[in-house]
Amino acid sequence: MSDFQILLLIAGGLAALVIGGEFLVRGATGLAVAAKVSSLVIGLTVVAYGTSAPELVVSIQAAATGSPEIAMANVVGSNIFNVLFILGICGLIAPLAVSSQLLRIDVPVMIGASILVWIFALSGTPAPWQGLVLLVIIFSYTTFIIRRSRKETRKVKAEYDKALKDEKDEVAKFPIWLSLFFVALGLVVLVLGARWLVDGAVSLARRFGVSETIIGLTIVAGGTSLPELAASAVATFRGERDIAIGNIVGSNICNLLVILGIAPIASNGLAVAPQLLQIDIPVMVAAAIACLPLFFVGLKFGRGEGFLFLLSYVSYATYLVLLTTGSAARQGFESVMFTVVLPLAVALLLWIIWAKHTKARRSRA
């Protein structure tokens, strides 16, 4: 296979994942509206989980075709990309509102799931029974969300209905058969896109001697996160900023609990590369934990936080590039990161939290 054919496979796979994800989300949302499921449930499950469909299909495809390292790296890389890059970009575009439910329930679930996956990964080969545990947790979480949505006050439901009004009005015009067709078409296109992307990524890794883990953390992870990027960016520009954060948090929960729940069962266990345990999974957990104090104070995610997250992702991606290329500058970069950049980032994080707390206290006075 020539270099051009490899790049064509990757580009075609990425395009198919975006198109398939769009069809799947539209069709599933149309079915939810037709079934009169509340908008809250649509936003936290159908939209968030639907944008995670590319990660799901790619990871299962990779695990089933003998590339288990890509499956795990894809989830970890996607979650890092979602929080640090996408949330950082959205925060720079405009300050994002954080709902109290997101703070009390969904972000803690994301943090807990991240830590649990880290614990399971320590064995080096997460077993099928551990995947089953993750699936039980996501089933319980989704059931809880549905039951809780029925108890929401009319005010909360009205606010969420207003936020999703445009999307609901559009899909409400769809007949049920069209929604079913969109779901089926989306799944078919996703499967094809996943196959092309995985085949192209594996060929690229072998051609240049790059590990499948690095390819999964970069090309595959970034590519499968395009639906989350599009959905959150559009929501931010439209002023639906609570949806922007909710989509990211919900997608990360789905990545951890659904994808890493199904993949070990589909492949009779997953392979976890040492690099993931040493670098990438700790970065994923740290990014998830950092969300809690930043969201908690003032219930907003502003431009300062967005800049911090985006800078963190650029630093992380730069390190991956140096690691992949075997650059002699890697040791110097590590030294600067641990002695200068990391302390400054922690100091900036604490300053942002203190400034937000002070502003919130003054506004209450």
C-alpha cells in the first residue's frame, strides 16, 4: 500500500466517522422526540453518547482485528482531547455555564470512572469481567439519569427544552421511518469509516515504525473526537454553553464505561501499553479531576481556564511528538516541564480558583 493510499484511507475514515456520527445523532434524537423522552435525557444520553459512537466503533474494530493497543489508546487519547483541547477551545470562545447537576453528578462520575479504569489497567490486560463491571455502572448511571429527569422541576425542564428547541423542532418533523433510516445509515457509515481509519492508522504506524499506542493517542483519538468538537463548538457559538460542557462530560463517561466495557469482552481482554500507565492515563485522570474545582467556583468555565487547558494539551501533544520521533530534545523538554511549566500551571490553576472564589463572594455580599 502506497503512502497516498494510506493517507486516503485515514482521510476517508475520518470523513466517514463525522458523517456517520451526524446521521446517528439526528436519527436517535428524532426517535427520542417521537417517543416523548425528555430533552434532559436526550442531551445527556443520545447526544453525548451519539458523538462517542466513532470511538466505540473504532475501538471495537481495533480490538477485534488484533490491534488492542489502539482500542485503549483511542479512549484515553479521546478523553484527554475532549477535556483539554475541546473544552479549552470552547472556553476561549466564550465563558461556559456549568449546571449544578453536572457538578454534583456527572463530573464526579467522570472522575470516578477515570480512576476505576486506571485501577483496571494496572494489570496490563483488563479482563472481560472488568468490562462487565463498567457496563453495569453505565447502565445504572443512565437509569438514574432517566429517573431523575422525571423528578426535575418545571423550571429546569423549561430551560433545557429552550436550549434544545431548534434541534427538537427540526427532528420533530422527521417521520419515524426516516429516523430509523438515519440510525441505520449512520451505523453503516461508522463501521466503514472505522475500518478505513484503523487500517490506515495501523499501516502508517508500521510504515514509519511508530507504535500503535502513539497512533491511537493522536490521529485516531483526534479523528474520532471530531463530532464532540463540532457539537461543543456549535453549541458555544449558539449560546447553548451548558450543552457544550455536558456533551464533553457525557462523551467521556461513555468512552470510559461503554467502550472499555465492550472492548475487553469483544476481544477477550485488552492490552495496555506501558506508556499509557506511565503517562497518558495519569494525564487523563488529572484533567478530569481539574474540572471539579474549576467548575465548582462560580459555576463557570472562563477564558483563563480555557487558556490553561489548551496550553496543557499543546504541552502534552508536543511531548508525544518528541517521544515518537526519539528527539534528543525530549529530556530537556521533560526537565522544563517538571521544573517550570508544571509548577506555573498549578499556580495558575490555584490563582484562577482563588480569583473566582473572591469574585463569587463579593457578588453575594
